[in-house]
Amino acid sequence: MFDSLSERLSGIFDGLKRRGALKESDVSDALREVRIALLEADVALPVVKDFVNRVKDKAIGQSVLKSVTPGQQVIKIVHDELVAMLGAEASGINLLGVPPVVILMVGLQGSGKTTTTAKLAKRLTEKEGKKVMMASLDVRRPAAQEQLKVLGEQIGVKTLPIVAGQMPVDITRRAMDAARLQGFDVLMLDTAGRLHVDAELMAEVKAVRDASQPLETLLVADSLTGQDAVNVAKAFDGEVGITGVALTRMDGDGRGGAALSMRAVTGKPIKLAGFGEKMDALEDFHPERVASRILGMGDVVSLVEKAAATIEKEDAEKMAKKMAKGEFDLDDMRTQLRQMSKLGGVQSILGMLPGMGKIKQAMAGASIDDKVFRRQEAIINSMTPTERKKPQVLNASRKKRIAAGAGVEVSEVNKLLKAHMQMAKMMKQMSKMGKSGRMPMMPG
Ligand code: GDP
């Protein structure tokens, strides 16, 4: 998502940055291109117009154009306006109510409603320590209730037992009673979807809303459907009243228009973003970070959070201790290689680093890709424990054996050993520099 928009914008801004002084017409020209780029990313026209006007008003002020770095200042204004357009601040899920707090999930069929319900339930359980119950009110699709039950079993979250033939409002009442009696903190209601917004669907959702008095009514919308997603959100908000949006399929190659116009058009915050089919592929939507990502400024905060969540604490602590002593053998290198792949591989890491968008493209197909890491891991796997601890024992015949074991040339083994030596040297220097021995990416 956002890749092509990001590329377009950085092209436009590179042009601005290169010039020392900026004239009003330079800014206008650049903004005309920004306007086209946003429209091509499928951002709603009124949103684009408003955005460009606001940037123009601020950027054409004398203080900006006369400043030492006018290009940078214009980019800063664009960034700030993008953040405003995306919703200024991240808004979390509201759970401040008398338990069981009800979260009503609404949206079209296939938008990812059931998946998002389960993902959110998992998160509230694991990260917020809430006791969550889920109930499917979808009595239309034969397998829908069963689908939620299966997901519930998979993530260890309780679902309301299925009673065949019960209607949505009755299921809602039963779910509320059960959640109250059994002391649940949160009750998540997954409603039925339709292929299109229709009166019958809205009536059903409204009846459920009235019966359950939800604290949050989250619209689940597929970001790949672009402006359609925004229209669906408008319709649901008008009829039912939503408190926020969960945008799914942000991992896809959509142009980003839905994410960019949703807030401005509906006035409701994007609260969650789905990044895949897996149960933990759900993130808070942080306007600031998304804007930085779009402008190629990187998303270091997300990367560090992801690292902290994915890398096992034990591994990290062990590594930190060894590094403090300046030790770094091939076992440590293998651990690092594995951590890289856990973080989603090089491509995904690069996408989050500042200024890496362009490098990422240049590197697609070049030598630094995940295959190299897998090969390096295979080489280390072919070594004996002694060889991993003391790489200096590796003579020609041992190297030949290892290369054969990993299915590579001996030169690859040498390359890996050289890389390891450089890393080990770096670790030694770092341990001398600061006796804290902690890499910035390591969790607490
Ligand atoms: P519902 O009809 O709205 O309940 O939709 P489902 O929850 O059944 O989801 C439909 C399909 O979309 C399933 O195959 C999900 O795995 C998939 N899906 C849901 N969210 C995401 C997401 O964020 N990214 C990707 N790639 N797939 C998703």
C-alpha cells in the first residue's frame, strides 16, 4: 500500500529540495503534481482539493519561501497536513464502560469482519488482559457462526454457544446475559454482512445496536476497494452511527485512497489496520507514522515496536549480555539472521526505514534479499557446534564439507565468515564504547 504514491511524492519533493530558493510558481507547480498523485491514489476529490489548498496557504507564506531550506519546509507542511487528513492522533478502542462493554462489528460481506473480530478479541485478551467473549449474529451465511467459533478456538477466546434458528436480536440478548453472568469484560458482536448496503441489513444492524448499546461500533472496510470503502462508511455512519473504522487488507497493493480519505469524508477515526490473514496481523492506525511512511520518512517507531514484540526476550537478553562482553560467534549470527526473518524479512524492514523506499526498489532482485539470509543460515546450520563457537578452526577441508552440506560454493562460506568477522569486530568496538551493551533495537 502507498508504494506508488510514496514514489511519486518523493520524486516531486526531490525536485523541490534540489533548488536553493523557491518561487511561488515552483510551489504551485509541485502542488499541481501532488494533486494529480493523490487523485491517482484514489483519494476523494474534495479531500484532495482541500488538502492542496491548505498546503498552498501555508507554503506560499513569505517566511517559508525566504527560509534557508524552503524545500524542506514545504515537505514539513505537506507532512503535517497529511497527518491532519489521516486523523491527527491515534485513537484507541474505547473500553471505558460498565462491563461487559459491547463492541459491535459492522460492514459488508467479505470485508474481513469475522477475521478482524477475532484479531481484535485476541489483542484485547493478550495485550489488555481483558476477558472477551465473541458472538456471531450472522444467521444468513450458513457457516458464519461456525467460522467465528473455529477462530475462537484457535486464539483461545470464548464464543457464545450456537443455538440453531435463533434470530440476531435474540442472539444478542443471550450473549449479553451470558457475558454479564460469566463476568466478561468485553462482548464482541460480529454482525451479518451483505454484498451491498441495503435497507434490510441496516434495519437488522440498528435493531442489534439498540438491543446491545455498544460503546464502539466499528465499521470493517476493505482498503482495496478504495473510494467504495469510503462510501460504505458514509452509509453505515448515516444509518447506524459508527465510532471508528477498521481498514483491512492494508498489506495489499491498494493505492491507499480509502485510508487517505476515510477520516476526512466520514469524520470518524481509523482505529485499526489489518495487515494480513494471520490472527496477529492487526495494528493500531497511527496517522503520524503512516504519513511519514508515505513521504518516505520511514516508520522507525513501528519497526522498533515490532522488533520488541517479535524477538524473544530471552534471545535478546542473551545477546545483550554477550555483546556487553564483546562476544559474537556464529551461533549469535544465526540468531540474528532468524530475528531478521521473523521481522518480516529485509524488504519489510527496509520499507519502514527512513529514505529506504527508493533503495528498496533498487534492491529488489539485487543481492541483499531474504534468499541470501536463508543461504547464510543454511551454511551455519551445516557447521558443527565447535565450528560455530570457534570459527578459526575452519580449514579448507572443513569449509568444503560445509559448502557441500549447504549446497553452496566454498566462496559463499568465505563470504559469510568475512561478514561474521566484521560483525564480531563491530560488537567488540560497541562493547568498548558503551559498557551498557545494549542495541537500540533490543527490548528493555
Ligand atoms: P467477512 O465476510 O467480512 O466476515 O470476511 P472474513 O473475515 O471472512 O474475511 C474474508 C477474507 O479476507 C478471509 O480470507 C480473510 O482471511 C481475509 N482477510 C481479512 N482481513 C485481511 C487483511 O487485513 N489482509 C489480508 N490479506 N486478508 C484479510
